[in-house]
Amino acid sequence: MATRRRDAAASSRTRVRRLPERGRYDREALEAVLDAGMVAHLGFVADGQPFVIPTLHARVDDEVYVHGSAASRTLRTLAGGFPACLTVTLLDGIVLARSVFEHSMNYRSVVVLGHATPVVEPDEKLAALEAFTEKLLPGRWNEARQPTAKELKATSVLRLPLDEASAKIREGGPEDGDTPDAELEVWAGHVPLVVTALEPVPDPSLRPGIPVPPGLRPYRRPGLVG
């Protein structure tokens, strides 16, 4: 708990107001959630209409990268300097209390606010694409064919700094054990949830004799795949 008391929110916009004791602002907590999560959601407003788009993300040092087609409306809009909100959420369990009101979920989440900047320098763009690939499967960047100049040109990459971010984490069981509800004859506790990888399925056109990559057997990622 000392870390939570010592670290303050980067801004009033990222300060956790609802159940503030669950807020985390230290870089270790932020990076742990961003690195474990496979999917981020990008929020922005274009022509008065809010949009929230799921996307792959990768963190490199103090920045989060997203990428997509150069023709992507989302990336073209955000590259124009519009404010962005990036969120990552990991669901860790179902919390069952004695009363319906106290039911909840265990989770780890991060919110990042800021303005995205286009990545135009080829070496940085390649480094970002390597980070995306290695996030999917460590070692894959050197196993697979790397992008051509044409493919690199057709891909947009944006970076979002972690200057204004916060995490919110809930863990453990229900919080009604010291209330009158504790006398009810109702089971209470929590059900942990994990994401588990199944056996790899080869592509039907895969040539015989090509082995499964070592990183896929077994496929494990701390905090995501159990």
C-alpha cells in the first residue's frame, strides 16, 4: 500500500475518483497491465461522433504504439492531433457476494490520455512493428519474413506517451464479510478467470516438415495465459 500512497496521479483527469484506493499511478503497475494485455481500445471523437476502436498495441519504454493501414480512418484522425484515450482491461475473476449489490469483477485496467504522434522515421517504425510481433509471440520477428519497403509505407504507426495515465485494480473476494449480510446462508467468494491457449492449428497449406515454433509449445504469457 505504500506505493499507492506515495505516487500521485499525473493529472486530475487520470485520478481515480470512484474507489480511489484501487488507483495505481506507479510506472510498474501501468507497464504490467499494458504488457499483459493483448487488446487496447482507442477512443476519439470525429465530426462530433465518439468512436471506440479495438486494436493491437505494444509498449516500448515510456510510449504505447498502435498501428494499422495507412488508409485507416482511426489512425488518420488521431494523426491529425485529436485527443485520444487508450484503455486496456484484463478480467481476472468474478466476485460473488451475499447480496446482489456487492457482486463485482476482479480486473486490472489502464487508461492513457494524450495526443498521438505519427511515427515516420523508418528505424522507429520497424522497431514498433517488431514490438507488435514479439508481443504476439516472442522470437517471431526473426522467424517470419520482415516488412518490405512497400509494406512499411502502407502501414501507419502512432505513438502515445505514458505521461498521463493511471491504473485501477481490484482483487480478492467480496467486501461484505464484516456486514450484517455475513449472517446470510448464501455462498460468497470469487472465481478466478484465466485465458488459456489451446493446441496450435496448422494452416491447411503449410508444407510438410515445418515444425511448430518453440515459443508456441507451450504458449504462455504471465498474467494473460494460464
